[in-house]
Amino acid sequence: MGASSWSYREKYRGDIASTLEALRSEVFEQSPYRADGDTLEDVWGDEEFMGTIGTHSILDIYRLVAPETPRGCLCYHNNMRPLTEDELMAAFECPRPTLATFREAEEAGRLPHDGRWNGCCVVIYKNGQPDEVAFWGISGD
């Protein structure tokens, strides 16, 4: 099937973890895996499927890790990582991106990626308050 990129924006739910959980629930409810009677935990528990095929969506992500989590090791997969302060400044030139600055960075190709089977995220601000979380990543081989 090859690698594919995916991205989502979800209304902020108090913190990134709660927002990620809500988004995965929404995506899972509309997925073919739900129709098969599986739970999201069933999908995640199928190591062969998750390690070779995956869902090519946010459903491939089942851990939220700290921004400073080391990357580049074999154990680093199926993770969502918020951007570091340095990455925020490099991508958006500010620590609190708005939807406009997010779209500009996305279109200019400045969003960092952690490689296949991982994702990154950032809180998007509106009028100085958290409004949405943008999630993006790559699944597949």
C-alpha cells in the first residue's frame, strides 16, 4: 500500500490528550474496523496489522509522548508528539500559532515530521486562547 500522510484538526478539549482521544473515537466510529465489530483496542492489539499495514489514519497512533522524546530508535513508533519550543519557532515564528500561521507553515512545508508510523501536533490559538489541535503524521511503509 505504501506510505500515506494524514492530518486532522479537532476542537480543543482542555488538553492535547483529551483532544486526541476524542478525535480517535470520532474517526474510529466512521471506520470499517468499527463495522467489523472490533474495538479500537482490538485493532491496536493486532501487532502484525499495526506493524505492517495499519489504518493510514490517526488510528495508527496510540501513545502521546513528551515533546522532548528521543526519536530515531526502533521503539519510537505509533506515537503523537507535541512540537518543542524550538520547532514551534522554526515552523510558525511564534510559540502560539493561529490557524492562519498554521496554514501558512503547512503550505510552505515547514511542519516537522517524525517519520513513518508517528505524528506531531500543535495547539492552535484563537484570540489568545486554545481553540483547536492540529495533528499530522505518516503511516505505512
